[in-house]
Amino acid sequence: MSAPAKQLNIRLPEATHRRLKARCAMDGLTLAEAVDELVLDYLEGKVRLTSPPAKSGLTPGPESSPGL
């Protein structure tokens, strides 16, 4: 039995989503599997972000809360 999961809604530029979806299909992964693996790698220090999220051109939605 797998651990309970939480849903994560994110906004990506359309081109990024299209590329991610295509890459996942080529690798035989679902988007959820790819994102889960990337998040775990980030949390374990295997992946470093090279720029602050603000430079992505995206702004936080109303559901984001500072301090989380």
C-alpha cells in the first residue's frame, strides 16, 4: 500500500509543460512520477535550483501562503 498523497497544482509555461509531457512519454513516466522524483531529488540535495522562482516569470497564485 502506498503512502497517502497530496495534490499539488502548479502553473508552468505552456511550452515547458509540452516538453515535460513529451519527455515523460519518451521515458515511460507519468507527469506525477517525474515531479515526485524531481522533488525528492531536490529535498535530498541532489538537485539545486539555479535561479530564484521569481525569475521564472510566474507569480504566486492566491492559494500560496508565505511562511509555508
